Amino acid sequence: MSELRITGISVDLVRWPLKMKRRHGVGDIEGSMPGVIVKISTNAGIVGWGEASPWSVFTGTAEANASAIHLYMRPLVVGADPLKVSTLMRQIEKTIVGHTEGKAAVEMALLDIVGKHLGLPVAQLLGGYYRSEVPLSVSIANPDFEEDCNLAKALVADGVNIFKVKTGFSTHKEDLRRLEWLRANLPATVDLRVDYNQGLDPWNAIRHLKDVEAFRPTFIEQPVKREQRAAMAAITKAIDTPIMADESVFTPAEAIDMVRGEIADLVSIKIMKSGGIARAREIAAIAEAAGITAYGGTMFEGGLAIAAGLHMVAATPNISLGAEFYTSTFVMEVEVLKTPIVIDNGSTRVPTGAGLGVEVDEDNIRRISTAHFE
């Protein structure tokens, strides 16, 4: 029996058409969103799939990540043993800095291969299912607030109980108006959260956040810019509502800084900003050791990345505040999975098949592909 080897990598630069506008404190999205899909082939006929979901104002560009995979990561991986995921990812880390989404996509595809080869879901490779479904958090981020109100009502009827309100992109008065409507018109049991996406200035942040506390949010996420850690620490001390770090914590080293500097009470963990599942789980472990609970964040992700995120959250006990694994269902116009991720009664179901546990619709990838490299 011959050794399992990687025989090729193809990279598609894609353009996801969107069903709705999205507005955040750090930037707006409308019409479409760029992304990257990776396919890794082996001599055994096993294929692994991965997805990179960059955002130019957050981490980097899709074009840069596609080039990084094709020009720098592919030569390291082709011909290698796909079962040696840690070795390959360490070589990639040493070869190219940044491009965390591209690294996440390659790691995702490698884990998909390993799982399929062994007949195990990725969650089992990570230690097993701590949870089989993940409470769904849906963001209220449409500049047409009436559309979001209708969406929220429909989702509540379907069992969704967690909503994260994007703030900081309009006036403080408008933020309060939106929160007031949601508190008045959604059931009292709804778990309401607030996310500024770095949208506040430090000099007036505490005053604004004390107003927001009147609406009893479960947490307030990333009120100021990522590098303004002293302001984050001051806000965390001054505000009774737990403060969550997102953009301030990309790496395990920044997670250590979060703990030492006491800049947040909670942390949002994303595969894309961390550079893959392994690095994301390191952040979760650091947070857990410090008594800091985690939330499963996402970028603008299709079904592949959502599936990978579900496996990570399923196997990581400290990511216990739910996750926003809804974009492939509610935001993207095109589904690249033959069977979409299941959302049922307010939770997202973790796939149970081998590897990522999903089957890819290659015709739909070709529909949204704008460039192909192999």
C-alpha cells in the first residue's frame, strides 16, 4: 500500500453575491464579498476542501490570500503527507507571515483529508464532541433596520434566541433607538448582545456604553480600535456589562496580553483571524486558564468555513457563548454545499460525517469563481 501523498492544490478566487447589506463600525458590505476556496487532492482520490474568508478592513484581501496559497503554500504541501498537519502548518508559518485566512483554508482542507482517510469527523480528531449543536447568534447589521426587524421576528418564531446588534456605524441616538425597539418588540427572554466593531472613540466610549447598559446586553464587543488596549482595559473596569475582545485578539500572544492587561472579560474566537483551528484553540485554552469565556465568531463565510467552525466549537468546551454560524444560510446568495448546514430550533447542528462532514457542489463554486489557479 503506497503512502498517502498530496498531488495537487487548486485555488478559486470567488465573489459571493449577498442577499442583504451589512453595516459594521469598521466598514460596510453591499452586493458581493470576495473569498477563496481551496481544493487539495491526493494520490488516494481523497479530496480536502478549505475556505478563506478575508475582509480588507479586518485582516487582508482575498487576492493576497489566493496568491499566498498558490505561490508560497502550494510548493510546501504538494508531495507531502497530508496526515502531518502540524508539520505542514509549521512550515507554512515559517515561510510566509500573515495571510491568516489562507493558512486557515489550507489547514481546513488538510483536516478534511485526515478525517476522510480515518473515517472520522474533524471534531473527533480534535478530541470529540463536547456539544453536538451550537446556539445560533444572528447579527442585526442591515442599514435598513425595518428589514432586520422583520428578520428578527421571523427568527424568533423559528426558535432563535440570540441577537447581536451592530452599533457604532451611525449616531449614538440611532444606536439607542434600535436597541430600544428590539427590547420592546422581542420576547424578554431574548439574549441581546452589542458589537461596536471598533466604532467608538475612547474619549466618549464609557459615557455611550453606560447608556447602552440600560438595555441589559449580555456583553458589549470591541468598543474601540484593536490597538487601543489601554482604553479597552479602562472600559472593562468602568462598565458593569462584560466587555468582549474581538479585533484586539488575533493570536495566542495577544490572548496572553489580554489576560495580563485585563482588557476584556470575554473573547471572540475566529478561525480566520487566528490562522486556523489549532491556533484558535490555543486562544481558547489561554482564555479558559484565565477564567475568560469565549464566543464563536465568524467572518463572511460560506458553508465550508462554517462547517470547520462548527467542528472547532463542538470540540472546545470554553467556546460556550454560542456562535454566529448563519452567513451561509441567511447572507450568501450561493450555497457551495450540496446539503446546507442545518439550523434547527435556534441552534446550528454540527456535521457528523467524515472530515468536515459536508459535500461540495463544484458547479456552484464555478458559478462564483472569478479566477482559478492550480
